[in-house]
Amino acid sequence: GGQQFGNFHNYYSFNPVDERIQFLQDRISIKEIIAYNHKNNKKDIFLLDIGCNEGDLSFSFFEMISTMVKQIDENMKVKLIGMDLDTVLIERANQKNTRKEEVQFLHGNIMEAGTIDHLLQQRNEGNATQERFDIVTCFSTTMWIHLNHGDDGLNNFLEILQNISRMIILEPQPWHCYTNAIKRHKKLGKETHPLFTSLAIRNNVVEHIEKKIVEHERFKLKAELGETQWKRKVLWYVLNEDT
């Protein structure tokens, strides 16, 4: 499974959670978010993980942020929404979820109309105010959006990210991941990505993503947090008005 949208059903067996958590834990700071929340009388920190698979990494990230928050403000709560377009993976995530009051896993496709409004309503407990998520994470998902929605789809997704986040942690796949995925599909006799040949954003895809997120100066790159064993950079961006 997972050849079309990257929704692999054994994902964490070949992409371990600990590797990402390790350099996130060592490098990111949430002091700005807590300071912003204090200033604006906000009691909760909201996390969103796009393409959460069966939730292992989302949950570890939630626990890591919760620990960081407690060290600064014991009264502030952390809440997480994980979203994936695969119903089986979301079912598994919900079965494993031991913190249902703070963590929820939802089935949905970020690229479909109405999904963002639905997410923001969940985040705001029914209020439709356009309040951003404090941290949005997106690990190894950009390639699948690009392959299934083309160059315009990728650009639209990057725009969505900027519209709903205060902080973005992004792990985009470089071009060699695309060519490997296509080779893998051909071996299986599958032609799952007809848009592949029409993509204009190719070898420079990571650079394109990096430029796109900072081009309107709404966000700035705070740090490159590290590189995974698959040679993928993990990038940390913050909304300029928070700094």
C-alpha cells in the first residue's frame, strides 16, 4: 500500500520516529509561542500534523512539546490534531491514542476544499475564527502532494501552510525520492502518477519550497534542524510577527 499517496502501512518500520524526535528535541524552542500566548491570553498550544500516518511520530512530538511547555508554564495545555487521507491509518492511530482529550486523529485531505475550515473549527472548538495553529508539522508529505496535484498543487499547499501556522516544521523530499518512487512503481507494473512527466519543479524542488515559504517575508527560516538517514532536511520556520 501507499504507492499513490505515500500512505504506507508499515511506515515506521523503515522511517523510525526517534531519529526525528532527537534533533527536534535538541534544537527547537517554543519560548516565543508561549510568550505570544501569554500576551494574548491564550491557554492552549495547538499542534497539527499533516500526513500523520498511524500517529506514532505525531504522538511523540505531542509528548515532547508537552514536556517543554510544562517546564515553562504548568497551566498551559497542548492539543494535537493529526490528519491523514487513509482511513485505515487513522483508525490505527485512534486505537493507539491514550490521550483522547488532548489528541485527535482525523481522516481528511488537506488539498480538498473545506478541509482547512474543518480543521480550524476543530482547533477552535466550533468557532470559525481564523486562528492559526501554533506549530504545523509536515514530514515527508510534500512529494506526494506534488506528484498527485502537480506544480500548482505544491504551491497551493505551501500557501495553505503559511496561512494556518505560527511555526512550521517541514521535511520535504528531494528530487531523488521522486525518481526512486517512480522506479518502484514501474517495477510493480503501476503507472500511478501521470503528472510526473509534466512537473517543471524538479531537481531544485527543495530550494523551490524553501524560497516559496519565505518569499512574502511572512515566515523566516529559523534553522535547519538536521538531516534524516534518507538525506532529507528538516526545516524550522517561524512567523515573522512572533519574533
